Amino acid sequence: MMAYYFENYGIDALHNYISEFNPSKIIVITDNNTQSFCLDYFKNLTNLEFTNVNIKNGDIHKNINTLSDVWKQLMKAGVDRKTLMINLGGGVVTDLGGFAAATFKRGLKFIHVPTTLLGMVDAAIGGKNGINFMEAKNQIGTIVQPEFVWIFTGFLKTLPEEEFISGFAEMLKHGLIADRAYWKDLISYAQNPNHNHLLPGLIKKSVTIKDHIIQEDPFEQGKRKLLNFGHTIGHALESFMNYQKNIPLSHGKAIAAGMIMEAYLSFKLNGLNQSDLAEIKQSINSLYPIINLSINEIKEIINLMRFDKKNENGVVKFVLVNRIGSADFNKEAPEQLLYEAFDFYQS
């Protein structure tokens, strides 16, 4: 069973693990942001000696070229199979660092220390590691669990608001697919930004929801697919904006848009009532700006959905909610409804 340590408990857990494993060396993977804002903080917290391997920040660099560069740096550092890798960063660092560790020398031990909200509640949880390929999200990768995940919310103080709101979208998703009361708590928190003391508890709840689903279905054969709500459309939108339009769009903003559109599909196809649909749209729109798209751009985004990993036999599959707090997977939607969903989102 996956272990998670919160706040200062992670310091003892890290030292205990290192004492038992006795690594030949420790490599800490960062990106430019975490190297600047988190690495010294991490060193002061842990008093560890390590070699730093750094990558460029941003999802656009989560690719085979960056991965190859990490492998080269590991070779130059003389990494062997008794090396411990610590991935200190957001989703790009944990995704790519985890994949590098899972494949180098046929597998190194690694630990995730997420420094963004998105990393803490989503990217570092569940053992998915990988890279983007040919402008499509997360096409190549592995499912290999870290030794444990250490969630230290002190790192969030280094985050700009943009990064925080990106991670919050995944927390909203957890409420929509699994826990109506948690969804209500998140909306209440968003409306009262002075309630920062509540955030660690909300993060722990998101981790619990995601981990519970993963324990039932670690390799995404069934129930784990629920975690993709908002992602079939959202990932296609994210890829289109970042790679084809060269307009930076955060993962969270793309998923927020995807959740509104997939909620509309849920209303049309999966029994979601109009009241819940209106609540989802209003709540998400209060937090995330609407992304305006032309009909030709929508057509290209719909075309990108064919690369989604949930698809079977060329058929695009969706996760659809049936009410706030409950969802179903492996749902199909006719193409015309996808255009309607974009209209609904932009209206």
C-alpha cells in the first residue's frame, strides 16, 4: 500500500528510509523554478547531501529530449542501481523524473516531493510517470509507484496564484466524481480565501480520494478511469493551445473547461440533472476564465481527442458524472454533442 507523509512527518520518514536503504548516492531532480525557490528550502529541512539534476520548467519540456538529457546526466553522475532519486517539483518533474527513474538501469528507487498544488493532489499520486509525444499528452510512460510521497505544504508559499488555481481544478474533480460534501467544502473555501488554515485538510482529503480509487484499480483497467473526468476534452484543449497555437494554457484551466463540457455531456447522456449542471458551470466559471475558440479550432481539438489513452477501437471514451459526487466511465458521445458542449461552455 502506498505511503504518504504530510508536513514534518516526511522528514523523519525520509531519514528513516535512507538509513534502511543506504543509497550509494542521492539525486534530486528539479526544474528551473524549484531549483530557484525550493532546493535550498528542501536542503535546510532535510540536511541531505545530494547531486542536483535540473530540467527546464513547463509542460512543453516534458518530452523525449528532456528525458534523454536527464539520462545523460545520470550517466555522468555515475548513478548505479543503489542510487535514490528524489523528484522535487510539480507535475512535470514528478512525471518525467519518475519515468527516468523507472527506466534507467531497469529501475531506480525514487521518492516524490511535490512542490505545487497540482503535484500534491494529482501528479505525484498514483505512480503514473511519463512524457508527452508528438504534441499529445502523456503518450509514453509507466505505472511505477514511488517509495513514498512527502507532501509539505510549506512549498506552496513559493507558488504564484496561477499555479495554485491550476492544482485546485483537480481537487474540484475529486469532489465531482466521488464526494459531494467535499465539493461543497472546496467551493466554500474558494469563496473565502482567508481560510488558508483549511487547505492542508482539503489536500489530505483529495489524496485520500485519489488513493482509494487507485488501490482498487492500480493499472487503470476500470474504476481508476474515473480520475479522467474533464481530461478527454481538457487534455486535447491543453495540447492544442500549447503546441499548435503556442499560447500557454495551464493544465488546471484546460481541465476546468473540460469538466464543464463533460458535465454538459453528462446532462445529455448520463442522467445529470439541470440543477447540478448549472452549479458545476457557475462554480467553475467563477474561478476560471472562459477560453474562446473558433469553430475551426474546436474541430481541431475534437480531432486531437482520438489520442486519448482511454479510447478503445478508435472510439473516444468519456467519464461522465451522474450527479455531483458520482461518475461512470467508458461512456461514448456522438460528435455533434461535442460541438454542443463547446457551445454550452462558451455561452
